[in-house]
Amino acid sequence: MNILLVNAPHSEDGEQVRRFSRPWAPLDLLNCAALLRRDGHLVRLLDYRAGIVPETSRNEAVAEADRIVVTTTPLDRWQCPTLDTDATFRFLRGFPGEKMWVAGTHGTMRPEWMLRESGAAGLLIGEPEAAIGRVASQTAEAGGPGMAVMQAGRLVAERAATLDLTTLPVPAFDLLDIKRYHYELLGDRFLIFETARGCPFGCTFCSREMYGKPVRQKTTEQVCGEIDRALAETGFRHAYFIDLEFTFYREPVVSLCEEILRRGWTFRWTCQTRFDQIDEALLRLMKRAGCRLIHFGVETGAERHVKALRKGLKLQQIRDQHALVQRCGLATALFFLLGHPGETEDEQRATIQLACDLNPDYASFNIASPYPGTRFHEVAGSFEEPFPAFDHHSHHLEALDRMRRQALRSFYLRPGYVMSRLHPQRLGSALRGARLLRQLMH
């Protein structure tokens, strides 16, 4: 079969106040492409998040395709999908429904709603790699594990078994034009890798519907094989190991870093993890192996919300461990949420103050979203829409967005931050921070 894989645009301009989207390669679709090729299928990729796709290219690809698989949330958006679902459905309705299958968080959380609104023949539920082979079969419309279809007006949905990551082939990196992918905090020619999938923690605001419960790992040999192929096929310079908690298992990280050093690879990379999953020896090894930036979720500066979010961290622990990361010479990007249930303006200002006190290289402030399946959704109450979003015109959202903008100004425009970036060795960080501020203030 001829299979067309499509990475849908994240949102229209108005949704950027909710979740910022970047041109990052859709690793899950690259995995799917490799699996389809292994079974003898022809594969084409259209990535709308990486830039404009000419209408002629789209029409040609659609006409040639026997099946079309569109993801509304590639791997890097599984945790925080767009809430601008009107734009998502306008995009999906541009494809012939009879041969379209939709993957991603939206359909996994609300399959009947997604099938009805999109007009798709079926859905891939959860990890798309688990069912991509069945989509390419002649009997796809009958459904099966990892799929959802409508039969005689009734939803038939079945979750696939949790994916064994060691069974995945090397992603189809050759489908990418690496020059189209970048991360403003790291650099151009940017790729995503993963060494593990899943998260054992139970934060109340975090959606894990796409991942399943257990943490599953790739072998170091497997990861290095992917890196080696990607270097040969794309010449990437920067990378993100996008595991939810990169250092949760310490020894595989040590093994990977040692292998990077042994092979003499010089690409620069970033990751995300928790403050209670790091130590000085590990941080210094990561830096030697090319790590330049670590992402951490702090979420709030109000002690009572730290407990309510069930992250299992204390504010003093965050302060101490963040100082350790800085002493090791690694840049940090910290993420904060505004709009926790019952949060007061004073508590929001405490969050802003904590960001300024910690003084990371970069800070991002987002409005908390009550995703289905999370404790936050239960506490936030019922919503009329199947995939809940705040009313775009509500006074509540307007007030939160004003506070979000104030937080960005308070952090990036304070004299201490500006002066600390005037040193010649910090000018690169200053420029990247300015770009991030401009994008987040959009």
C-alpha cells in the first residue's frame, strides 16, 4: 500500500496563549514509517508543523495514498495537546474521510467525538506504532487492538498492549528535511530522540493517556544505532532526548553518555527530568557528553499547591537542586503553570517571584489546562465540550493571560536578568531568551 503520514499544524494563531508549538520532527510518525516500510509499504510524510506544505504537493500525495494517517499530536505534544480543536477539525476535514485514520491524544481521550467530528474511517488509540500495521491492512475497517471504529452506529475501541520499545526499527529519518527543524533554546538542524517512554509519577495536572503506565526503555545499543543513522542521513547538530523523566533510571543515562564520549560525537543536546532524579556526578558526566540544557517542571511557588499537585517535591529541594545544576555549568529551562484550582493572585505572584529567585536561563509560564483523565480535570468540574477548554472569551482566561504576560515581563525584563546576560559568554543565552520572550508574548 501507499501510506501518507501527516503531522497536523498545532493550532491557529489565537491558541498560542495556551500552548506554544515548535517545528520539531514527529518521532512517532518516523517510527510508524519505519514499521510500514519493513512490511513493504510505500510511505510519504507531510509535516505541516515544519512549515507551509504547497497545495499541489498535498493534493498529489492525497491522490496517490491508499491510506492517510494524520496525527493531531505527535510525540512531543502527547502531554499537552492543542485545545484549539476547531482548527484541528477544519484541517482534518480537508482529507477524504473514507481513507483517513487519525492518531493522537484527542482521539485517544475522546474516540467517539473524534470519529464523529472528523469523519475519519477510524482512529489509532494510544501509541500509534502499536496499530500502524493493522491500518495498512485490507481489513482495517474491522478494527482491532489499538484502533477505534464505528460499526452499525456503535463505537468499537480496543487499546493495544503496551509497546515494547526494543522492537522498534530505526526511525525513518531520511523522510525529514533537517533544515526545517530547530529549537530556539538550543539551535538548528534539530532532532528528537527517546530512550524511554512512560512516567511513574502521579502529578494531578499531567496527561499520560498516550503512554500507558509502565516505564519502558530502549537499549543503549539501540539508541546509539538511531543516533548513528540520524547523523549519517540528516547531519543533525542538536537533539532533545524527550523522555518524560530522562534520568529516572540512572545507569542507562551513564551508559549513553559514556558511549557518546567514546564515539566522539559532538552534537549538543537537552533533556527533561525532575530535581529529585539528579546528582552532581551525573550532571557533570552529562555535560561532558554534550548536554547543554535541562528542562524542569516547577509549576508553582505556593507551598499548598506543591502538595496538591502531588509532584513529591518541596520548594527548598527545588531551590537546592537548581543551584546544583547551575554550579555544574548547565543551562536550565523552568516551566510554571498559572490557574491551579483555587489559586489566588498572591499565589500566582509567589510563583513569579520563585522564578525570579531561582534565576534560570529560561522560564516559561503557561495556563494550566484540565485535560481529561487527570485529577485537575476532576477538580475543575464538568465541561460542555468533549475535549474541555476554557471559554476563549471568559474573564477567567483573560485574567490568567494578563498574569502570564506579566510573569514573562517580570522575569525577562528585570535588571538582574538583563545585566547577567551582558557578559560576552552569556550573549548567546540573552539572544535565545529574547527570541523565546518574543514568541511567548505573541
